Amino acid sequence: MKLENGIAPILEIKDLKKTFGGNEVLNGFNLELYKGENLVVMGKSGAGKSVMIKCLVGLMRANSGSIKIKDQDITQLRQEDLDILRTHIGFLFQGSALYDSMTVRENLLFPLRRHKKRLQLKEKSETLVREALSNVGLEHTIDLMPAELSGGMQRRVALARALILKPEIILYDEPTTGLDPITSKEIIQLMRNVQDTYDTSSLIITHDVDCARVISNRMILLVDGINYAEGTFPELSNSKDPKVQAFFKN
Ligand SMILES: Nc1ncnc2c1ncn2[C@@H]1O[C@H](COP(=O)(O)OP(=O)(O)O)[C@@H](O)[C@H]1O
Ligand SMILES: [Mg+2]
């Protein structure tokens, strides 16, 4: 399932294993993400999707396996280098995970304060905050508190925050979970706009079949701790394999 002629993936997971006590969650999981693609990973609840993404950003340590991002093995990096690498990655956590006690502006300033010097961004912080908010259609909420926003708006602010450093890679963990169908559609549309505008590479974890259909260029099904099946949405949804079919039945 290599996408393009000999081009190396921007992100690569090889033979990833992660256990908690006797619970084998990831059992040799593999994944390659190529530049500019939207790769969807689907798996049942508890399959290990969030564990996989946490290993990816170094929030959790795997038992074994390698994770390369932009040719650097993150399992071998020092904290300092990991921090630098993380500035290339936007991460939309499950839920919106905004800071409750900060305004929208302060939420967006947070990653900027941490990384601005290192990134040598020339624009003023306020300009970047406004630009990021206007990308998600929410410039008018800049002085509001998260509690004053609807769930969908909070998710959009979280997306703006993930984008403010103009990352090359965006990781989405269940971006539409808990949202009503109309708001889900809005978020999916925004994710597509982001990819068109910035040519980002996105890894999207979801169990939302509609989201996967609309957004994926390619998909991986995480079953029994491994990349059980890979292919496009039409390929997988027409599979005869019962374990694959199970994902597409309502
Ligand atoms: N910090 C942890 N300690 C122990 N078990 C965990 C921890 N995080 C996740 N797990 C277990 O790993 C499995 C996969 O969890 P998770 O990756 O969150 O699933 P999902 O695919 O729904 O995101 C579950 O059985 C969960 O109980
Ligand atoms: Mg999860």
C-alpha cells in the first residue's frame, strides 16, 4: 500500500507493542503516513487507538517497536529534541481539552509561548491567534471562556490551537465523537479545508464510519492489536472478511 513512487513516509510505526500488565493492547502494529494524505485508523472502543497515538507523541512509552517521525526515532530522542519535533505535530486530543480557566485567546497563546522562539515565527502572536481563529470561523470568540462556547465551537477552537504552529502533521483522536451530526459535518469540512490550505499530513483516529468515508484517502483497521487490514474506504467496505465487514455494518 505504498502511495507514491519511492517517497519515504513522513511518519512510520513499525512492530509497535504495548502491554499493561497482562493486557496486550498493541501486538505488532505498523503504519505509514505519507505527505499530504488523510490516513484514517479505525478500531473498536478499547482497541488501542489512543494508546497508539500517545506512543506516537511520546506521552506513553511502548514496550518495543520503532516510531519514526521525519526520519527521527522518537523512542530514542532526548526530551529536548522530542520537544522540537513536537512543534511539527498538531494534536487534537479526544474531547477538546481546552484550559477552562483561560480565554480562547490565552488557550491559543499557550503553544505559541512555549515554542515561538524556537520556531522563529515573525508574525505577532495576536496576528497568529486571529488567523488561526478565522480559519475555523471563530474570530469573534477570542475573549470568551470555553464554558461560554458550544461543544462544537470548543472543538473548533481546539483545532485552531492545534494549527497555530502550522504543523506538518496533525493527529486527530476521535474528532467527531460526542458531537451531533451537523456539528460533526462542520468539523469534518474544517479538517478537509485545513488539509487543502496547508497540505498537512493527517492521521485521524475514529470509529465514525461517515467521517472515515468523507475524509480518508486510505484506511487502516486496528484489530487484535495489529494493522489487520489496509485499503481505501471502497476497498475495505466491500471486503468479504467478516472482521472487516463488522466495521461497516450499522
Ligand atoms: N494508562 C493505562 N493503564 C492501563 N491500561 C490502559 C491505560 N491506557 C489504556 N489502557 C488500556 O488499553 C486498552 C486500549 O485503550 P485505548 O487506546 O484508550 O482504546 P481506544 O481504542 O478506545 O482509544 C484498554 O483496554 C485500556 O483499558
Ligand atoms: Mg480512544
